[in-house]
Amino acid sequence: MSDGLQLVVKALEVIHSPQSSNADRLSAQKHIDQLSGDRNAACYFGFELAKQDKDIVRHFGLNLLSNSITKEWHNFSTAERDQIRQWVLMLCQECVRETGETHYIVEKLAALLNDIAKREWLLTWGDFDGTLQRLWQTNHTTRLVCLKTLNNLIEDVFLHDDPIAALRSPILSAGVMTLMAPADVVAEFYANNPTSLVHGIAQKPGSKGWLQVLVEQLLQDSEDQALAILQVLRSALGWIITKAIIVSNTMSAVCQALMNPNVKISTCAVDSLYVLLTRPLHPHDDFMQEIYTLYKPESLQALTEVWRRTAGSLQFRHLDNAGTLQNEEAYTLLKKLSETIVALACFKFGSSRDKKLEEIELAHVLDLVLMTWQHKSLIISGMSHNFWCSLLRDEKLSNHPDVLSRFPQMLQIGTQRLVRFDDAKTIMLAHSELQMFLDIDMESPLELHEFCINYRRFVYDIVRMVVYKRPRDALLWVREQVKHFFAEEYADTNVGSFCTRTSPMYLNVDAKCTMIEAAIQGIIRWQDRWVPATNPMKDLNGDATPEARAAAYMELQSMKRAEVASTREIVVAWCAELIELNIQDPLMLGRHISVLVAFASFLDDRSDLLFRILEKIIQTITHFYPIDVAETTMVSIRELRGRCGTDILRLASALPDQLWTIYPQLEATVDKILSAEHVSENDQTTFNALLLIISQRASATEPTEKQAHFEKIVNKVCSAWDNNEVTGALANFESFAQVLQVEKVTMYFQSRQVRLPRQLDSTQLDTQGKAVLQDLKDGSRWSWPIRASRKFVDATLDTPSALRDFEKQLWHRPIVHMVPNLIRLLSRINEYYNPSNWKSLPIEMQLIAQESIIERFWLHGVSQVSRDEFLESSAKTSDTCRELAHHIGHFLRKTREYCLVTLGTYSLLGPAFYDIPDLGDACMQAFFGDTSGTSLHVWATTITSCLRHLLLNCPRNQYESFLGKIMVPFPQMMLQKLQAEWAKLMERGALQSKEEEGTQQEKDDYSDEMMEESLLRHLSFAVVKLLSDLLAPPMLTLRADPNAAGGTAPAGSIRTSPLSEWLLRQENMVGGIVLLLCFCLTINDTRTSVQAAKVLRSIVPLLMEKNDLQRYVCHEVFSATIRCIHDPYFVAGQGELVNLLAHIYYLSLGKSTLPRNIILSIPQMSGDVGAVKVFEEKLANGKSDRTRRSLMLELLMNHDVVGREAYGRGATMVKPGADVSTKEIIKKFQESVTLKNGNAGNDVLSKDQESGIDRLFD
């Protein structure tokens, strides 16, 4: 060993020795760093060190070689590259232990070979196949190196986002194909494609290809190499020629490996099987016969045994009331097996499959999927949901006897799985295996909530479709289940001990009610799409007379009427049974009433039942409760009343004609209710909306009659809002403070000698204090028209499209009376939150105002506690003096939310709203005129609940007068706000890591600072999302960019809309917008930064059309993106950032040299003009976004501007095998959930609670 090598080895020993001093370790590290900086010395020393005995030394040597290859390859001469390749091959073949080689040494050698192959194979290195053959035949270790190299190369070419492989993707793809498939198969497959690159690649005559070699070795039961072989197969089976799979007997080998008791081998085998089942095939592909072998009884039985063996191996170890899964690898295998079973079932049942159902074990397949659906892991259970929905929608399959015979079991499982599991795990399922699996799979309460909602939606749809397929039998079965539950299991609660959302009894009642609703929806759909069991029309021959056809048709209609009438009788009788249920608990009563309303469409000729339901709802809403009822009880009661209000409006929407027959009596009843002394604002809104819906939707009313009823109802709201009393109360800050009765609260505190704020929680309200609280509640009822008008707009616009223009016309006059005071109220509320406006108030009143503006809200995904826990903690202050201050604050927050949402709803009225003079200026002043006390939450709510709708719904002819007033100052103002807030955050230090962004923290000390940070992230994203909706709306036609150089993916495709084009062409607006986006790009929030990059990329082509904006984009935006890429924080979003860089640089070619100058100014680039010139030449010829992105990545990575951790090995584009991660499964649920938002009006599950703070006030 030379002296130089000895010094390096000694330096490594010093660095890794625990006895070394810091000074010695630092000196040794400097020597190592100097060696790494010289590429020629690094290669030589790397090779020599890699030949040594000590693994630490060998690994360091291999790292030196790796750095030289990945960073300096473009600087080496052809001879130097050839020398390095020979060194690496020598290390792989001659410098490894024959057996027992260290794992990371094998991995590193394979990575080196792969890195060279991606760059040189099929250029200067032709015999790569021969190299692999020699490695395969030498010894056990070299065989592993061969397998790892092959797997790495396949993944980088076909699966990973590897920039080096992407630049040579066409030739490497063809090369790998010739490498893996037999020569004769390749020649046959590409015989009719003479332009394919495979024809230019030399393939040895008679070569059987690596796929055959690997399968033969796998069939020899070589367990020590099986895992590595299966990893190669898993990567290759998704793209290789199907005939190659057939001739190599791959299917048999994979199935044999699946039976292996080694969990890792079985897992890789099931991944390979999943790839085979999900690869695209045409109906007559020869590989179909291979797949059909899996449906043989022996194959299905073997799969069942593997699944049951794996499921039986899952055991929980109980520690401190928690369960820990002992074998997590087996659980992963079980999830992959379940996903593969579902894929097997889905494969056969695709519409393009031509195999007869009778030729496969359909019953066995269904039992296999049912077995996965019943598992206690909801992740595993949910994997089959898409399959069941597809199966039930298929007319042929769903009527097969094997499917029909399993309907009872499907109903049984479905009704058991309609529970709200996110609520049930607290008490009902505590310490059960189901709860333990949820704890393992779900990382946060937010993730749990999203998964459970979508899981339940799927189950609901399955039950609904089973009822649709077999209405009478399924209906009777569900009816009997419900009847048994309420007769044998149900127990009502006592007043004072009402259920909560986590109470087992409520959860059971809720599940049964959901089952009823699913059944009713199934019957409704069946009525609309009734198909006879025997169709007399089909029995006619071609010579049938018109009379015979008419008779057959009449017979068919008679059959339909009889069957529908018979089923409706069952439904109506069931409704009558349910009406008789005596339920007192508020939560359960609310669900009971919702179920009764679901029967509304069947009661058009049963006015007696309809009126009983209506009477039950009205009695529930108007039932008087004593003032001294406990606050916790009143929370449940208020929620019940709110739900009943929603249900009575649903009832009116469903049966307006039936209710129109009793409209005079109903109107008199409503007038009597609203004339009561203590009528609530919710009652005012609900009952007026009830009358409005009936009068506007009843088919018997003429337009003039509709208008008369509309004016009568809406004028009550206008007169209650647009009058001198309200206008005077909102005239200035002092009069508004009087309306809030702050002075009355002050006088009470003075009479009790309450010291603020210390004694607010400890001082109980006496009789006088409760009277003051009641005065506050009574005094806040003046604001009810705000919510009422929003409900009225919703009610009138939610009508057939033929009536919609008429309804909008009706609003022209009322809206003018509503908007001015509503905007004044928003301004006064914002002023109240600014302490500088209190200076004219007495000091005692200022202290009360200070207490009232403390933010108290619950926000899903941000708040640490659940909604119920938040409400419970709030209720604890209900009998103390703090409640007086809280009531004022609650009224202000609730009213502001109503104002914002109402203005957003008004935007749906079109010109009736936007024609109001100076509306834009008034809105800007109301929203942002006084923001000194505006919280981050309010900023975000203003944008998402109101401003977004005002901007997006603006008519084209109002762009100048309305959008112009907002979009000039808004971007600049938001930029200043975000800059200031993020500066404060970064000054004190961000509390959340990248991994914690957007997740709910599991820390008991979820501090105010962390809440503030979460809200700032939420606001930042809300701003970018608004700009995205305005400038880059989804699903729009792409306008071709004139600068695009051709190819399949034009670089400058511009996503445009009339609104986005107008905004980007306004010189007084576009500058502020781009500045704001550029800042958002640099925010330390991955979601916001990535979204900003996407928006900028979509608008850059339009921006580049103007010289001044072109300069800003090419300098400021480009520079900001470079800074982000260089920041380790943005590793997760580097893909989008590099896309933006490549896009700007490509569009700047021939127009601006600024991007080039910025690139050359980066210290790592060292002014490498030659490299940049070569890059620009390649970029100009790049014919796809992916190619240009890869070129940009190559340039930046070669000069260490970006790290490599986000690309290649660590950045998978497509994962081979079944991805059973929780996030992926939740994503699938969200993408394919069958109850779409478009049908939310009929979706009882679209009203799930805990969707955000706005729900808290409904």
C-alpha cells in the first residue's frame, strides 16, 4: 500500500474511532475533503481503497468513485471513462467475497455499474449483456451484483424519475427490452415496426433473455437469491412483451414463490403477481390464458390458504391499554394480498374480457373478496369497495346466480360497517382489534376522519345498490333488522344525560338510520330504472302486428305499475312504523327526523303521513325549554333544532306541490310561530325559507303569484334590515358598541366588583347576571336577516334552470336594500377588533372588549381537540362571568362569517348584485379597510368564503368596474401582509418541520404559536389557491404557444380562460399578481410553494409576451426559483421548481440572456460557459417537457446546485406492485368515491360534521 493510501486509511480510522479527539478528527476530515475535491485523485484512490479489506475503507473508496461518476462524468475523456469502467468491473468481479459480502458493498457496486450503464451503454459500451453474464456465472456475490444492477437499471429507465435515464430514454428502453426478452420474441414483436430502435441493437442469435434465466433460477427454489430475482421481475413485468412472459413460464414461478413461508419473498411475489394482473392487455392477448389459470379451483384455494395463513399470523401485544402488532411485515403482505385478490376479481369482470363466467370459479372469487371485506382492518376491508360498486353496476354480472346468492351476506357486512368508526374508536371499539388496526394505519385524526368518511360512503353505496338490484327482498331484510334493533337493543337516554357523538347507542342508531336512507335511495333509483324480470316486448317475433306490440307494451306498463305499487306499499308502511318511534335524545331524534324526511318522495298520495312528519319537525323546532337548562344540554338541543331546520327545507324541496295544498294553513302557523316573544333568528330564517321554497317551486303557481309571495316574504327581511334603526346602529363605532350592550355588561361587573380578567372564570353568574346574558341574546336577534337572505338566495336559485333567470330578476330590488348595511356591518366588526378604536370608551369597557375579541373557534385539522371536546370545554364557562364577554365575541365572529358567506352567495345573482354602484370599492373597504385586529383565520375565511366567489362569479361586462377595484390593491396588500407575518415567524423560528406541514400535531402542548403558524400556512395556501382559480383554472382548453418547437407536449401550452387572459393583460394588475406569486414561491410551506410554481408555470408564456414582465420573469422569478432549489427545505417540491426553471429558460431562448447569467453566477457553476452553451443547444431541441426538465436537472446536478436525494433512487414515479400505504388508499378513496359532490343534495353523507369552523355556527 502506497504512502498516500496509508494516509487516507489512517484518516478514516481517526474519523471513525470513538477515541479520537475533535481536533484530530477535524484534521483527518480536511485531508479527506481535499482528496474528494480532485476528480482524478478521487478516482484513483477510490479504486485502490475499494480493493482493501476493511468495509469502511472499501465503502469510502466506492463513494469516491460514485461522486466522480455522477458529478464529473461529462468532464472525463473517453479514455478516462473507459478506465473507470474497467476499474468498476474489476471491483465487481475480483474484489468481492464469494459469500457473505456486506450488503451495502453489493448495493454500492451495483449502483456504480448502473450509473455507468445509463451514461455509456449503447454508446461506447456495447457488451453490457456480456458483463452481466460474467457476473452471473462467477460466484454468489457477483450474481447478487448482477441482479441489483439489472433491477436498478430497469427502475431508472421505466419507473423512476431519473434525469440521466430520461435523457436517453428511447435508446435505453429499447436496450433493456432486448436485454430481458428472447431474441426471437423481440424480432417477431417488432417485425412490423422497422423504425424501432431495437433493430439497431445487436442481440446474440438464440439469446433467451434475462427473464428466462431468472425464472429458471427461481423455479430451482434458490431461496438465497429468490428475493433479488423477484425484485427484478417486479420491475420488469409491467412493460415487457407478453410473449416473453409466456415462454418463460413466469406466472408459474411467481405463484410458486408466493407460497414460500418467507414473508419478504411472498411480499415481492405478490407484488409481481399484482403487476401481471394490472398491466394493460387487449382482449385477445395470448397472455389472457395465463391469467385465467389463476381462476382454477386449485389456484384460488392456494391463494385463500396464503391469505388465511398470513391473517392468522397477525397477533397484537397489549401494553398499557394499547396494542402493538408483532409482525408488521406480515400485515403489509396481507394488505398486498388483499389488493391482489381484488385486482384478480376486477380483471375478469372488465367489460372487455371474453371468457365465459361459467368457465371460472365465480363463487370462489366472490368468497375471496368477501373474506377481505370482512377483515377487521378497515384499510384491507376498504380495498374491495370499488370492486363491489363496479360489480353491482354491471347488469350481466350483478344478475348472475352466484352474485345474487351473496346479496344477504353483502347486506349483513355492509350494515355492520356503516358505523362512524372515527367516533366509535373512542368508546365503542376501545381496545378492539379494529381500533388497533386504525391506530397503526392512521397517522393523525384528520387522516382518520377523511378515511372513515369515504369508507362509509362506499359502504352506503353498496347497500343502496344491493337494494336497487333486489328491492323487495332487500327492503324487507333491512326493515326487519331495524325493527329488531329498536325492539331489542335500543334504549333512550334521560334528560340531562344525553348522548354525545361517541356514545355507543347513538352510533348504533346512526348506523341503522344510514342503512334506512341507503335502502330508500336504492328504492328511488329502482323506481326510475325499473327493469322487468320477464319482458313481454322481447317475446314478440318480427312479424308481430302493431296491435300485438301495443298489447305487450300495455302489459309491460301494467307489470311495472303493479310491482312499483307493491313495493311502495311496503315503504309507506315502514314509514308509518318509524313515525311511531318515541325518541327523546336530541342527537338520536335528529337522525330519526332525517330518516323520516328521506321517505318524502313516497308520500305524495299520503298527506296524512306527510303532515305528521311536518308536525313532528315543527314541534321539535318550536318546543320551549326552560331558561335554566344546562348549557351542555342546550348545545345538543340547538344542534337538533338546526338539523330539523335543514330537514324541513328538504321536505319542502321534495314535495312542494303537496305542501302547496295546505299553504294558507302553513303560512298562518308560521306567522304564529314567528310572532312569539323568544323566536330565534334560526327560526326566523327556517320558516320564512320554508314558505319561500313551497311558493316558488309549486307547479300550480303562476309567475305573478310567485312574485307576490316572493315579495311578501323577502320584503319582511328587507324591512327588518334596511331601516333607520339598523342603519343608525351601524353609523359609527360608538353606536355599534351600544348595540353590542358592552356598557350593560360593564355595569354588571362593576356591581359585582369583578376584577378583569382574573375573576371572570371564578365568579358565577347570579340571577341578575343571567338576566343580562339573556338581554344580550335577545339583543342580538336583529341580525337574522343576513342569514335569512342567504338561505333565500339558495332556495330560489336551487330551482329548475328554466326558472333561474326569472328568480334572479326577482332579486334586483331586494338586493339593493340588503348590501349596504351588510357591508357597513362588516366594517364595524373589523373596527371593533382594532384596540385603537376603543380609546373613546371607558377603561372598564375596553377591558371587556379585549376579552371579547379573544379567538375561540374549532378548526378541523388545526385544533388539537375534537369538536365535541371543544364544545364541552366552552360549556364549562357557561355559568361564569366570562360567558358575558364570550357571548359578545361569539356574536361578532358568527355574524362576520354570515356576512362573508352571504356576500359570496349574492354573487350567484349575477347582474342583480354586480350592478350595485361602487360595489368593488365598498367590498374592499369592508374587507380590508381596518385590518389592524384581523386575525389570520379571518383573512383566510374572507378569501375562501367570500372574495373567491365574488371574483370568479363576476360577469364579463363588470370586469372593469368590479375586478379592477379589487385586483389592483389586493395583491399588493396581501404581499405586505404575508411578508410581515412570515418574517415574524422565521424570526422566532418555525415550529413545524416539513413532515408536520398540514398535519394535526399529536402534542399535548399545542401552543398558540403553533396554532398561529398553522393558520399562516392555511392563509398562504388560500391566497395561492385563489390566484390558481383565477389564472390557471382546471379543465380548460390549452391554447398553443407560438414559441413551441413541436413535439408531443408543447412547452408553452397555456391554460386560459376569459378571466385569466383579461387579468394578465391588465398592466396595473399583473405586476402585483406576479410579485405575490413570486413571494409565495419562496415561502417555507411546501404546499404553497408547489402550487405557486404550478401557477407561474401556466402563466409564464403570456407574461413573456411583454418586455417588462419578461425581464421580471427571467430575473426575479428565475432567481427566486434557483434559491428555492438550493434550499434543502424545498426538496419535496423540487420537481415542480425544476419544471418552472426549464420552462422559463426554454421560453427565454433568443429573447433574454438573464437566465443564462443567473445560472453562470451560481458559485457551483464557476462560470462554466461551455456547459451552459451545450445545455442551451440541447434545450432548444428538447421536444417534451420531461426532456427539458431532465436537461435542466442534469445541468444543476452535475454542478451540485441541487442534491440528488429527491431524484432517481428516492423519487419513484410508479411503484411496482400494490401500493398499500394509507395515504395512497385514502387518495384512491377520494378520487373514486361514488357519491360525487354533484349529487351532494341527495347525499345524506355529504353533511358529515366537523368540516370546518363555518359548520360550528350553522
